[in-house]
Amino acid sequence: MTEQSLETLLAQGGHFVDPVTGAIVAPIHPSTTYARNDRYELPGFRYGRNANPTGAQVEDVLAKLEGAEDALVFASGLAGITTFFDTVRAGEHVVAPRVMYHGTADWLRRLGERRGVEVTFFDATAPDSLAAAVRAGETAVVWIEPSVNPTWDVIDVRSAAEIAHGAGAVLGVDATVTPAVTLRALDLGADVVFHSGTKYLAGHSDVLAGVLATRVADERWEDVKTARTLMGGVLGAFESWLLLRGMRTLHVRYERQAANALAIARHFEHHPGVEAVLYPGLESHPGHAVAKRQMTGGFGAMLSLLVPGGAEGAKRVATRTRLFVPATSLGGVESLIEHRASVEGPLSAVSASLLRLSIGIERADELVADLEQALA
């Protein structure tokens, strides 16, 4: 049998067939506890807070998708992030981008304030900033986003892996906006890859989920597994089922969304009502060459617009759209628009005039027309 493509793996949901009923869709196992046999042995599952069969099914598909030795699902994206960083000990050093998903940044600041973890934030737009931030023998974790949310600056994953490993650190990659159908972070040298499964993996704005996948199931990974159990962050059976169902259409959804985003970015790149379009698929983007090298299935479905009038001007545009929904989140089949600085709060490093757009699967020309009328 030839090696299975990611498209086929996802479409078939791991090629599940129930040996008893012949069902081709994995069942939902809501049980929280599992009976022992006549030798007082467990069947492989013990208690719902540890793991469940439906979650194990989606974890198997995720591991194959990422090329990982193991994968875990969590009750939310932040549950996955906080569990991973629970493995960092007091006195250790973490490096992360200055502009990034604000939930991760907020948690890292909390670790610094309350647990004695030292955090250095580097400038993803400065070529040597990451290397300068890392300390050989001291840095435990380097955390990056290949496409930085919400400015969409590009970080070279392979280069970051070399820097991290050269200092004795592990590289964690938040690939939420760059799923494996376009970027395989572990193949590029990452040690751990994270996704907010709520976004592109599930894809329908109807489930909270987080994902961690590891290149090697080492001591740190065992620590992550233990922490998930103790912190109660496991994903429920129904949510696991929804996540697996959503992943079956990931490839076709992402392909359409990325194509729509590129069309919208090109349309507004020189628009008189827009100060700048931030999207790595544009040849004018400073990170375009790196994005082209490491993103093989499109440049992503997220972009940002800088519009005149500061925060008030941006909010006016966001509230005048008719197709774009003014809401937080990303990765669903519907297009969203938000004033990002308002969402991130007073510690935000994002321009007050920035609008973040999550592009859905609607017709691109209708989305363009909607933005045109809102800008007008």
C-alpha cells in the first residue's frame, strides 16, 4: 500500500471501521469510568479525567497528521498551553514573540510574576532578535508562531529550531493558523506543536479544544500527560467527536479559505481606503520568501487591515460590515472581523487601527464587496 496522503487521512477520519457494527464513524463514549475484568485488570481506560476512547481516536489521527510520536487533546486551547508551560520550573527561562496570541502572552507574564519563570519577549520583525534573546544553558523553551497573530509577521521555523536546540532548549510552535495541511512544524525541527483545535481543526465555531503533539514522547511529554490528568484538562467525549468530524473537511476548507484570503489581500493591497494589508501571501510582504518556503498549502486564511481613523475608525468599519461578523475567534467557515486592540486589552502591542480578518468559505467577490461598502 502506498503512503497515505494527509487529505485521505483526514477525509476518512483515520479509516475507522467498527469491528462489531461496521460503522464508519467513530462512536461517542461518554462513560466516565471503566469496569475491570475477572482478573481485576482495566481494558485500557480507567477514568474520564485521564482519557477516553473517543479522545484516543482523534489523538491517533492528530499524531499521524503532524508526523508525531504522540498527541493529546485538551478542553480548550489555553488548557493545552497552560499544561505545557506547567512543565517549566521556577528559575528557568522562556523566550516568545513580543506580538503573539495574547492569551499565551498573558499566561507567560503570570508565570513570571507568580512562579519565578523568567520570560524574554523578542521582536519577530528583527532578524537577530530571537538569537539574541536565547541564553545557552539557561533557556528551557522557545515558543513561536510561524505566522504571528495578528500582524502576520513570519518566523522561520527551521531557523528557530536551530537556535533553540543550539542553546539546549525545546522549540514549541503554535501552529493554530498554519495547520499541517500547509505547515508541518515537527518536520521543520519543532519539538512540540500546539493548536487551538477550536479554530481550523474543528472549523465550525462550535467546539472548544486544544491540541499538543510531540516529536518524541520524552520525559517532558510524560510530565505534560501527568499534568493534564491532575489539572483536569482532558477534552470531553462529545467535543472529541466534534473535533474529529471537523478535521475530516480541514483540507478542503483551508484550501478555499486561503484562496479567498489571497484574493482579498490582493484587492485591498493598494486600496485608497486602507493604509496597509498585512498578509504573508503578498509578494510585498517582508516574510513572503520564508512563508513560501515553509507553507506548502497556501499562505493562510488570516489577514489584517490597517485603516484610517485610529481605533474609532477601525471600529466603525467593523460594525458596518454585512457579511463579516464582528466577533472574536478564527478558523470557522464564516468570515469574522474584529478590532484586535479592544479584545487584547491595555497590554496589547497591536496598532489601534488594526482590524483582524478571519476569512471563511463564502464567495470571495462578495466578501470584497462587503469590505468595500464598510470602508466607504
